[in-house]
Amino acid sequence: IQAQTGTGKTYFVKNVLVPYMDKYEHMLIVSNRVNLKRQIKIDLLNKLGKEIPKDLKELDNIKTINGITILAYHQIAYLRNRQDNGLDMLNLNYYDYIVCDECHWFLSDASFTNLTELAWEELIRTRHRNAITIYISATIEDIMPTIEGTYNKYVEKGSGLKNKLYKYTTGIDYSYLNPYYFNKIEDIAYTIKNADIKDGKWLVFVTSIKNAEFIKDKIGNKKKVGIITSKTDKDNEDLKSIIKDSKFNSDVLICTKVLDNGVNIVDEQVKNIVIMAWDRVTFIQELGRVRIVIDNPYEINLYIPKSNKKAFRSLAKTTSKKLELIDKYSKDIKEFKAEYRNNKNKLPDDIFYVTDEGYELNKLGYGKVIKDDNFYNNIINKFSKGSN
């Protein structure tokens, strides 16, 4: 299922599919972020009329609700790894429905972790005959070819696979956005600082904690500013409010990528969004954190930073080095192993992982590097042609 963020993909799962299940059936919902897992649990508990835990630790300890298990992709990868090493058995044939929420995770997170390939092996390449598997994302296009390719591969082998592949999509409408551009981070910091409180709250997505702290420092005491990162404590006021009520209390909430997927913010006071992401998938996902009623949306101001050729050249340099390593690995594995035997820390762990035999190439990480390299160089070429 591919549909614009906020058009009800997970709503369909929780409010249509869950009530449709027979009592003896079981569902697995796999999610890509801790906070999204928490929000899904709260929604299910509310839906089923069950008590909501008072603190996040208690909520995190809940794994199954009325035959519905909620796990993270990382947990699936961890269990698959243990199975591959003869430690545990991972058997998902127990489930009648497997829902891979925000399934773009397989590729989007491949740029910084090789766990994605293990989850991909289990949830896309491994067949679970009893399960209807549902892949959901607003940005499914990158991972769609591997889903289709794997399905077609099984059919061609005469595996007796009876399942059919269905694709659903909706139209996309971003006409509710008023886009603006800024040159430097100082510019957006002072824009936020000087904005009138009555003009609404601000949700700011940054690419580093350093940027978050810089903006907060520039705003000073003019507004209440909150920051959420991967290290934010569970007792953080804004984080708890988002998970439980889909709202935040600060005038300005600055977030890193930790809040970019699946989490809902339903608050018409959030009228300004700043997005500093480098790639399209992250950009669309961050934009989609603020839920709007697509049939009757309110206007949102979207602020986007201008970038220069130098920044993209720096990014392309990183992907180029990774591609050189992959080329060296592919041409002469023995030479590669000899060179990096005692220098494993010099290898990017999104591309290579260590096995008993030596090194293996992370296929998803490789695919993501190629995509990123093509994107960066395409942008550089556009600069070369005189484009702003």
C-alpha cells in the first residue's frame, strides 16, 4: 500500500483489519522506530478498551495485545541473526497477517546499519505461506522492485505459491503547503525567534544535534523550545505528550531523524515545518509527521534550506569511497581480506559485515550507496548547468 502520509494506511490496519480478524488468528506488526511502536500500542489498547500504562517503561514491556504482536525491524534482524548462528528459532509461520509498516526502512536505514539485510531476508525473501503480508509506506517506490522481484522469482520456480500480489495507491496532494526557502541556519533561527506566537507552533527537523542546539541557543528565551533526539529520556515532556496525545507542548520542537517515521502529530497549532533532510524519502517522511485531513487541510508553512554544489560534492565523495571499497572487494576478495584483516574498524559497517568466513557484502547497503551516489551526482550536474 502506497499512500500519502496521513491518508490512513495504519488506520486501515488498526480499525478495519484488526476487527476483521477471527479470534484464533494472529498478527505481527513490524515497525521501524521505538516511538512509532509505542504509538501503535496505545492506539490498539484504546481501540480494544484496555488500560493505558502510566509510564513508557511499562508500555515498552508489552509485546502482544489480543493476538497482535508489535516488534521492531531491529528485533526481527536480531532474532534472524541468532537463528543463522544456531542459537534460536525464528518462525513467523505462526502469524496469519504480517504488517511491515514504514517498509521503506529496508533501504533508508541501510545507509547506516547492516541489520536491514537480515530483516529483509526474513520479511521479504523468506516465504511465510500462511501469512498475508502487507507492506505499507508513503515512500514505497525504492523497495517495491525487490518485493515484486522476490514474488515473481517464487512464482517462476513453480513453488506452488497461491498468494497474489496486489498494489494499492492513492493520489498525492501537497497543495496545502506554502513553501519558503532560507540561505543559512542563522536565518531560520531568527525567523522562528521573531515569529509571533499566534502564528502557530514550529516543528523543526535537523540533520545533527549540533544544529538543534544552535537553533535553540539563537531563539533563547523568546519561546519555549524542546529537543528530541535518539538519546532523549523517556520522561521528556514533549515526547510523552506526542506518544500519548499526538501533540507537543513546546512552542518550537526540534527533532533529529529519530522522529521521522510513522509518529503522528495531530495539532492544528503546528503551522510551520522546517525540513533540512538531504534525500527525498526522509523529506517526505518528516513532512508527514504532521497529520492533516487531506479532504479539508489547513495551510502549513514549509521552510527548506538552500544548498550549494560544495555540500553535494562532499556527500558524493563519501559514496565514491564506499563504491571504491566495494569494487576492490569484488575484484579480489583474498587481497581485500588480507588488507583489512586487522583494520576492520576502517570498513563502513553499512556495507560490510563480518562472518566466520571473513566479510560479506550487505546487498541493501550496496543498493543504497548506488542510489545515493546517483542522486548526489545528478544534483551536482544540475548545478553545473547553471541551475540555482
